[in-house]
Amino acid sequence: MICPKCKTEYPDDVKTCATCNVPLVPSLENPESEDWTIVYTTDAEYKADMLKANLEGAGIETLIIKQKDTSFPAVGNLAVVKVIVPASKSQDALAIIEDINKQAPDAADE
């Protein structure tokens, strides 16, 4: 289940977003769009945001899914942030990500 507002992913038995207090939906897929695939995961939201900007600059529609449990206090960052693109564009997206990681190998996070 996913929050349509903050895009946080929850287990199937959760029905309401703990942060936004809105009903969760099974998916965020647009009925007119195709399947989406994960091309990158990180624990830093800013990295996903920068990657999204690069991919969208190349004409690849990109979404970020944040999996952060705000109802469970924990030390450290346990969040997982996923960058997803349409399946038909995944190879192009992976090539761009690889190029970015070659330019800044210390910023690679996969």
C-alpha cells in the first residue's frame, strides 16, 4: 500500500498513512501508463532527487518512492528511497546512472 500524498510505502495490512492521515492506495500507477521498474535505491533522499532531475532532463519520466516509517522511532536513517522509471526507459536510465557514477565514483550508492 502506498500513500498518494507523500508516496510512503506500507505493508498491505496498513490502511492509513501515519504521516498524512489519508487512505492508502494499492499502487500509484496511472492506468494509461506502462509498468515501472526500480533503477536505483538509496538511503539519502537528496541523491534520489538529484538523479530524478538528471533523468527528467534526459526526457525520462521518473518517480521517487520513499519508504520511511515515521511511526517507529529509531536511531539512524532506516529509510529506503527508490527511483523508478517506465520499464521501456529502464535501459536508458541505467546507462545515465552508470555515466553519473563513473563521473563521481565516491557518490555511487547502489
